Amino acid sequence: MARGGYREGAGRPPKVAEGPPQKAEIKTANIDTDCAKDEPESIYFFRQIMKNNDVDLRIRMDAARQLLPYQARRLGETGKKEEREKKAKQAASKFATPQPPKLVSGGK
């Protein structure tokens, strides 16, 4: 009874030599890199990528996803100071002193 040794078709198949892998073609798009003074350069760059139709859709969507926190705040996302001021205004409106009653004289 034979145990072990070479068996036909057993094991991992050998690698096939194909040569160096082919590089994917990279398209370059005309993106204006002159940044406005009122916004950071990275935000301007992502905005230009997002608006350019020559860029691949997946890349444009990723740029839009990266820009989202800078363009829109989440609902309920406030800082500690704003939250404290809001609570103070609510408390002040509850315990405000009422105006005294107006006295009306019968003469006029």
C-alpha cells in the first residue's frame, strides 16, 4: 500500500509567467488650481474635481463625500458653548419677572 509521494494534479497550480502587469490608463482632466482667498486650497480642489464631468464618476462622488462636512452641518451638531447659551435663554424666559399691571384711572 502506497502512502504519500507524488500524486498527479495535487497541490497549488504553478504560476503562469505573463510579464509585467499592465498599468491602467490615467486620464488627466483640466482642473483649475487657482484658489480663491476665502477658502482653503484643498476644499477648492475637491470642488473643482466634483464639478468636472471629465473625471470618473466614482472619483467625483468621493470628492463630494469629502466636501460634505464643510458645506453642510449635521442636524443637532452644536458646540458646547452654543448649547449652554441656548439652555440659559430657555431658563431665563421661564423665570423672567412679569411686568406690573397697568393702572387705569377713571378720569380719562
